[in-house]
Amino acid sequence: MQSLTRTSLTIDEFLSSPLANENYEFFDGELIQKMSPKRSHSRVQGRLLILLDDWSENKGEVGIEWAARLKREGKDWCPIPDLLYVSFEKLGNIILEDDACPIPPDLVIEVISKGQSFGDLSEKAEAYLKAGVDRVWLIDTQVKKITIFYPDSPPKTKQGNDSLEDDILPNLSLTPQYIFEKAELI
């Protein structure tokens, strides 16, 4: 991701501007352009949307490229994760509007695109956790691995038929192998 420009916009002004409908993220007045997804990225993102959407019925909301209102280093941050899931339990009485996700999601998924590094997205994953996100999946379509970031323990890398089961995603039974097969990448 590259920084485009510094502005004097607040997060609310950004979200109500035409720029929020483009492929930009917002951090402390700075607009950051997201990478344009390629085939592998798109295949995994689309397949995961279907799998998570089917699983999450009556459990929560799944969004693709759904901006989230967060704080990073104490400053307003509006990233656009490739996918996110927020449980109805976490939402409580919050009514969702046609706006950015108003609270830190339970799960954020980022797929590494060509031109992005695992290191850069690992830093972003850590920022998500500090902002209150419960889990971050970082998906590498080239090596067919998924690294899971936790707020209270080191990341774990899963591959093949390793289980992606997690207490925050009850009864979700997936493996990296299954995801990449469904995305027709293996």
C-alpha cells in the first residue's frame, strides 16, 4: 500500500466523501490506496465470502471490502479488510447502517496480493489486534498457507489439512486445503 496524500478530513468526512467509495483506506488524515486484487486473491476472497456467509447465518454479518471504524495509535483508522466477520453477540444492540462497521470485528481476513509483503501485512495484522479485532487471518495464495494472529499468543501458520477451528467461530470447520481447493487454486 502506498500513501497517496495527507488531508484535513476527519474520519466522518472521509466516509461521507466520494473517496470512501474508491479503493482508499484512511489513517489520521492520510489516504492510502489499496492494491488492486488479481485472480488468486479474488478467487480466495470470493470463496471465503460464500463459506463464511453460509456458516454465519443467524450468528453475525460477513462483509467483503467492508470498511471498519477503528483506532490505530490512538488515531482514527478506517481500513478496508478483504473480508470481515462481526458476531451479533459482539454487536449487541447496535443497528447496522449502510456505513463502515462501527466496532472492531471478531475476524478480519487479508489476502496477500502481488506487490504486498507478508511483513507489511503482519504489521497491519498487529494493528488490527491492538484496535480490538479478535482474530486476523493473513492468507498467502502463493504458498497456500494461512497465518492466524491472536491478541494473546504468537501467530500460528496453518497449511494443508490443519484445522482452522476457533472458539470465536463456533462450529466453523475449515482447512487451508479446503479453501484453496474451493477457490480452484490447487
